[in-house]
Amino acid sequence: MTRMLQVENITKSFGGIRAVDGCSMAVERGSITGLIGPNGSGKTTLFNLITGFHQPDAGQIRFDDRPIHGLVPSRICHRGIGRTFQITRLFWKMTVLENMIVPVRQVGWRTLFSRGVKEHEEQRALELLALVGLVDYRDEEARKLSFGQQKLLEFAAVLMADPDLILLDEPAGGVNPVMIEKTMEFVEDLNRQGKTFLVVEHNMRLVMDLCQHVIVLDHGQKIGEGEPAVIQNDPIVLEAYLGSTNHAGA
Amino acid sequence: MRRWRIPAGVWIGGAFLALLAFPLVQRSQYYQHVMVMTMMAAVLASSWNILGGYTGYTSLGHAAFFGLGGYLVALAHNYLGWHPFISTWFLAIVVMAVALLLGWIALRTHGSAFVVVTIAMVFIFRIVALNLGDITNGARGLTQPRPGWGGVQWSPEIIKIPFHYIVLALLCLTVLVSWRIRLSKFGLGLVAIREDEGKAEAVGIDTMVYKVLAFGISAYFVAVAGGIYSYFFTYIDPQFIFNIFTSVTMVLIALLGGRGTLWGPVLGAFIMEPLGDWLVGTFGGTQIHLAVFGAILLGVMLFMPQGILPSLSEIRIRLTRRRGPGLSSG
């Protein structure tokens, strides 16, 4: 396996708070990697650093061996990293289909002024919408979908840009168990087709079932990593989640 | 339900033919003048709408491009003898280049900060025009020769007619470009930026390029209109043409007709401009037209916050939905 994404000694402070503090980690190509940690441990900040929404104060981020820190988010997206947001973000007043079409990569000035929705793009969008069960809603405004459907739409739309690495920020947050199953199947299918995933999630069962590798953050630093089964019993990880072992033992 | 509806093409074609015939049928100088001003307002609002409507950035700075277009055309006419009807199309490209540069700076701000920055643009242009006295003639303004072609001045009876047709051509072009943009990848990206700029970035839209380009295009038609305007009145001065009220009017017209729609700004102009002229004509030089505009804006914001066109189509959808089941069951 080769390292697809490499984060090296990255630091980001907001005011006096060090949200990410000299963190290093890597994502292997073809893996589903979990990123866990207590609230406020820096997971979402790390996502924002990787995708260019924040600029790091120090450190490097490399994707396919090329540095990506300092690039604007759209450039990073073009390099092949897609993401979803912890709180779903869609173009609310645009239709489901339009939400799928916007991420399609445009190359050159001439395509910029060509037709907005092309047939082959629509075809591909409808295939993906069929996979997530939203094909009947193609002409509805995105805001009219249910919460779970909106998450699925955001996920499906990310795929339209055909990223190699997909960052999912709490894909199961507030979603009903059936939808969670569906999302997991979807991720596993795509992984078999060669997509790499980095997943932030609080639902431990999902993380343990889905991920081949788990990275644990606390206070902006990596405190452990390994296979899910090993991580589950790591005393340092348990301490971070549950407080000191002395208290837990007492 | 078999409700009789006129296809959009018939509406547009009919309106176009009516505008084409207007100055031949309506011989009154006054009404011809109002019509030129109305179509010009429609150009300004439609052009503003490409940025303000599609992209969601409220610019109050477009009067700067209107004025710059006017000055460039007047100067080229006076010093180089370039006919405004031809030069305005090319000189507006210069204005567009200026707008691209200013947009590249101004579009780093968002929301109300952007509004303030664009207001500042109008004042900067006005101060420059006032102080470059050697070129612009300062506060005394610039006068152009009376309109004509090939050394022959147009007689007062027909003087509005050439202006009518060139502004009509400009209006058609503006709406056509606005329509093409709305249906293109570019337009889809602009609307995405309006909806959620950060999300648009995340899915790979180079928002800065899109916004700056929208700013430049929307400045172009305003500048062409400014050039024609300066020739229409044959006189401009800095106070008069770099006027924040020109910008505000563009916004009001777009809001009234339907911001972000293709035809809303045109419809808005055909309501506001004649109404304004009638009010000024009836009540004289009072400020009553401003009060009426304020009241109209208030009414629109209260009862149809999206503007006339979107509200009308909403009402139509509601009516057909209400009637739909009754008819199909009966």
C-alpha cells in the first residue's frame, strides 16, 4: 500500500486555542480510514485543513506526493479530494439534479459557456441518484428532502467530481439505522471500486465495522492508531474518551 | 385542465415588434424620450442582475461603470471624433477591464462590506473626474456636439429615433447574454455561489474567477449604456453621472421585477421608469417620486419579497394545484 495523503506536523490555532497541535498522520491508498476522538479533539479542523478551508500555521499536507497546503478548496477538489460537511451543506434552492451537476469538473473557458446540464452528465447523475434512492426527487428543491436524504444527496454529489479520496464528516450523524446501513454499503462498494475514504464518526459500531484502520485524535494530536479491534482496547484511547483509568477503575 | 396559455415566444416576439414599431407610431417626443430611458433602465437592471441576481452580490458601484463609459465615449468623441454609436461598444471593453481589476479586489469582501466597498467606487470615480480638470473639464462637465451622422445633424423631430433603436439593440443583446449565462455551466456556478459560496468552493467551483467574470460582464452593458446616455444628453458632469442614485435604481428595479430572474429586471424597468416620469411630470420637481418609490419597495418587500415575476409564478402553481384534484375527480 502507498500513502495517498500525508499530514506532517500540522498546527492550527484559533486565538489562544491550538485546535490541531503538531499532528501527523497518513491515509493509505485504497483504505477506509477512521478518524475518531472526543468532541473538540480537532477532527473537523483537520478536515478543513486538508480541504483548504483553513490554512495551517505550520506543517505540510501532501496528496499523491504533491503539497496541497496553501491551495484554495476548489484546487484541492480538482486534485481529487472530495468532502461532505458535518452539518449538511447543499444548494438549498437548486434542484436535486442541479446539486448533482454543479460539482462536475469544468476544463477550459469554452465549456464554461456551454449548456449547463449536458445529457451524459444527467445520465451519470441519475445513475448515482438511483443508487441512493433519490431519482424520483430529481426536480425537487434540495431543501424539501428529509434530513437523511439530504446527507445522501451531499454524498452522491461529491461523487460527481470523481474524487480519489473522499472525506466524510459524520455520515451517520442523526441518520436512522436503515440509512446508516445503506450509507455503509455504499461506502464499501465504492471502496471496492478503488475509492479511498477518511471518515470522522462518533458511531463506534460503524467505525469498527467499516474501517480497516483507525486514527485517534485528542487535543489536536494523534494519540493512537491501528486496527479497530486493537484501538478499542488501547488504554490511552479509553482514557481520552472516558477520563483517567484510575477514576474508571474506582 | 385545459387552460389557455400564451407561449413565451409569442409574448417576447410581440413585445419586440411593439418596441420596434413604437417610435413610428408614437410621434410624441416626450413619449419617445421616456421609452428610450425605460429601455436603458432595463439594460442597466438586467446587466446588474447578472452579478446582483444570479451571483447574489449586491453592488451599488455600477454607476461608476455607467459614468466611466459615458466619459470615455464623450472624450473619444470630442478629441478623436469617434462616433458614440460605434465607439461605445469598444470603449465599454476598457471599462470591463477596469471592472475586472476592481472586482478582483472588491469581491474579497462579502455581504454589507461588499456593498460599502462598491459605494466607495462611485465616489472615487467622481472625485477623480472632478479633479482631472485638464481632461474631464472638472465640475463644468463635458459637452458633445449635437447628435448626427456623417456631418449631418439629426433634426429635433427625429432625434430620439436613432437612440430608440440602438438602445433596443443593446437591450436585446443584454437579455440574450443574460439568458445564455443563466443556462450555461457558468450560470449554474453563479447560482451555486449565491446559495452557498463555501460549498461551491468545496465542490470545485473556482469562485473568485466566476465572481470576477460576472462582475466584468455585468459592468460591460452598463458601460455601453453610459456611453449612449452621454450622447443622448450631449452633456455630462461628475455629479450627474457618477451618481449613487443610478446604482440604487438598478437594484430597486431588479428587486421589483424579480431579482435573479431573466425578465424580472426588464419588467421592473417598464413599471418604475414610466411611473417615475409621470410622477415628476405631474408633481413637478418635488421629491414625491422618491417617496412613492420607497412605498413601492416597502410593499414589494412585504407582499412579494422575491419580486413580481417569482410571486406570479408561485400564485399560478398554487392555483393549478388547488384546481387540479377537483377537476380530475370531477
